[in-house]
Amino acid sequence: MQQRDVVSSARARAPRAGAIAGIAFSILLITGFVLIRSSVPDNPQDAGSWLSGGWKTVRLGLHLVPFSGVAFLWFIGVLRDRMGEHEDQFFATVFLGSGLLFLAMLFASSAVAGGILVVYGETPGKLMDSGIYTFGRITVHQIIKVYAMKMAGVFMISTCTLSLRTGIFPRWMAMLGYALALFLLLSGGTLDWAPVVFPLWVLLISVYILLANLKGQPQAGL
């Protein structure tokens, strides 16, 4: 009986943990993106003049990425654990795979951007003359604006589908998620602030789950 109570208590805390992790991921990633975007022009073929005055702000934004990634991984793990027997193998695989790919691309692009800053700090002249800067900027732009956003869209679609089956969040949030996912899939990396769509959506559902848990509302599946 005591063991059953411990398990029930752990399950009751799991949605709250996942919601807090989702909120942390959203706030950290949005803050990091705003810091970077406020200093770096959107055009990946810029001359790099921002480096002389904005590299410290960009470095601060990049330092937030690993922490946001850990929070997102925790968010995925808690939600998947709570699905339990309600988990659909097909959509759960897409959910997990797209989330991990998004995270890997986020880390890879941040590593490339961080490498640019390190090289600039050591040999600023050689960085611009060698073409490394242009290559790095275009690589980061392609990874984030094109590939990572596509994986974020797939993650949103699979999450919304699982939500309709398990009741993680209301139906209207799932419909909104489908619309935003379609936007990310079709945007083609042309809109400057498109990357904030995904963390804002995660923030929305995380806040709902946290408030529902604090109010003691029962949630199906999760």
C-alpha cells in the first residue's frame, strides 16, 4: 500500500516537472535568441561588422543554449514517461526522434557560432579573409532556419496528435499547434523571428499543464 502511494505521488508530480522544464526551455531559448538576434543581422552574407561590438552579447546568448537543451530533454522525458500504456508507438517514435534531432541541430548550430567567436577572438583578420566566417554564418542560418524548424514542426504535429488521444492539453491548443507547425514547415527560413514560434508554443502548453496540475484537475494520459 505504501509503495502504491509513493508511485501515485511520483506520477502526480511528473506533469508539474515536465511543465516547469518546458517553461525553463522556452524562457532560456527565447532569451538566447533575442540576445543573438539583437546583435547579428539576419542576412547570413553580411560583412561581419557586428563582431566588433556585439560578440559579448552573442556569447551570452549561446551560453544559454545548453541549459535550454537540458530542460527540453527533461520535458520530452517526463511527457513520454507519463504516456505509459497510452503511448502510440508510431507517433511516440516521431515525437522522440524529431525532438532529439531538433536538439542536436540546436547544439550543432550553437557550436559553429561559438567557434566563429573563438576564431574571431584569436585572429580576427584571418577569420574574415579565409572565408570561415561566411561559411559558418550560412551553415548556422541553414541549420536553424531550415532544418531545425522543420524538426520542430514535426515535433509539434506528433505532440498535438498524442494530445488529442491522451488529453495533455485542450483541443484548441492542439489545433493551434497544427497551424503553427504547418507555418514552420512551409516558411522556408525566410522569416526573421520564425524560430521563436516553437518555444512560445511549448511555453503555452507548459503553463497550461502546470496550472491544471496546481489546481488538481485530472488529466487523461498525462
